[in-house]
Amino acid sequence: MVAPGGMRIMAAIVDRQTFILPRAVAADTEVFAIGDLHGRTDLLHALLDEAAGEPRRRARRALVFLGDLVDRGPDSIGTIDLAIGAGARIGADAQIGLMGNHETMMRLALDASAPWDDALHALANWLRNGGGAVVRQFVDFEVEPAGPEELLTVIRVALPHRIRAWLETLRANWRSGNVLFVHAGVNPGVDLERFLAVPWNTPLAEVHEDMHWAWVRWPFLEASPGPGGFGGYLVVHGHTPNDARPDPSHEEQIRNFRINLDAGSGKTGLAKMAVFRGAEVKVLTALGPTNAMLSRAQG
């Protein structure tokens, strides 16, 4: 972004906090987990620069994206492209992409195996939730489609192969030691394994948010699971910016066996990455312009 006077505003790391967790990742692995980005390539650059500069302190290094790389922000395709090569950039031995609810909508619409009516319903929901900005990045409409069916056909044909391949690599969750990484969270009232086994491609018309790992907010965010945690795990998640509270607290989250890395990138200009080594976690925050500031600069 270029500010008045021609100075370029770059995203930068503005905060670092270290906490001790009640659960630990695998002893031989350091895990870098990145929260919701929503098309903010600038914030991802800042986080990856920091990760690349971190000295390796374990035999293995894993990079986990918690989902919602797309929609709402200015550069979803650029964010995906940057994420695809991120593991190599930071020297990771493994890279794991998790599916957020926005990727769920996107893939349900664009996957040729999805039933047509379910795909149209997913398309409508995706477009209402910021998907239009993604579509405009890879489709140049010389003539506007006549309706949703023609639109869906056009964007399925135009979808770049690398983006389709990336969508197909996304997973529901990942675990290291006794730490569970999942986009939205879990439902403390449902058996953990049964909850996590819910298919990603459940038609949106059949999804109950509290019963799906890509969508759940409550009762997860208000749960106090006690010393057993969530089925024995501490949960690392995103999905709900700052717990939908004006005063989110990582200390309180950790007492309740979870940590939220969604900082509301579009509205706040913030994105978070957590570095896990054993039972220690370091949370880093990158700050850049808000989406509104970017829009004004481009206008």
C-alpha cells in the first residue's frame, strides 16, 4: 500500500508473546501454525519472513495453515500461490493445509463431483461470503453470465489447475502430540473422533454449524473442558475473529485448552502465527493496512 507522500506501508511483526501450554506437540517437531488470512498476501509474507528466520530447534519442522486463506481480501489467488511454496521457503519437512469453511464453500461449488443443486447452493453462499473477489481474479467476463448455472460452468472451466489441485490437498485436521489443529474447533458435547469424521463435502443445506469442524463456534468457544482438555487435546483453531469479543485473551483460551489464531485480518489488518515447541508456544502478530485502507489507496 502507498500512503500519502509516496511511502509504502509494509506488513510487519508487531507483537510476540510466549506461553506455556497444558499439552505439548511431538517432542521431535516444531510446528508453525498460521491463522486465517482471507486474501492478505502481505500479512502472509511478513509471517513467512519471520518463520524463515527462526533457527531450527527440533529435528522436524511442520507448517500448518488453519484454513480460510481465501475470500474477502484483495488477493486470494496470490495468497494461495504463496502458501503453496511456503513450506520450502521456511525449510519445513512437512506442510499441512486445513480446510476452512470458506474453502469448503469454494470446493463444494467448483468440484465436478458435487451434485449440481448442491454446487449451485454452495456457489450462492460462497459469492455472498466474499467469493466474488476470488472469481474475478481468474475469470475475465467479456459477457456477464446469464444466470447462476452459466456462471458456475464458466468458473469451473476457468479455475486454474494449481488452485484446483491445492483445494484437493486440504485436510479436516492434523495432530502433533496432544495438540489438535482444526479450522473452527470441536463440539465438547460430541465424541471427538466422531465429530472430526464429519465429511468435508456435507451439503451446506445439511450442515448444522455446531456439528461441523469447519463451522462450529458455540458451544466450543464458551467451553471449560477441565484438566482432560478436548478429548485429551489442546485445540489450535481460527474461524472466529478474536473470539467475537472486544478483549480476547490467549491466557484465558489456554486455560480452556485452546488457542485462537484468527485475528480478523480484513478488518484489523492483523494476522497471527504460533510456533510450538514441546509445551511452549510463541504467538507472533503481523500488522498491515486494513482492507478498507487498501480499498481507499486503490481508489
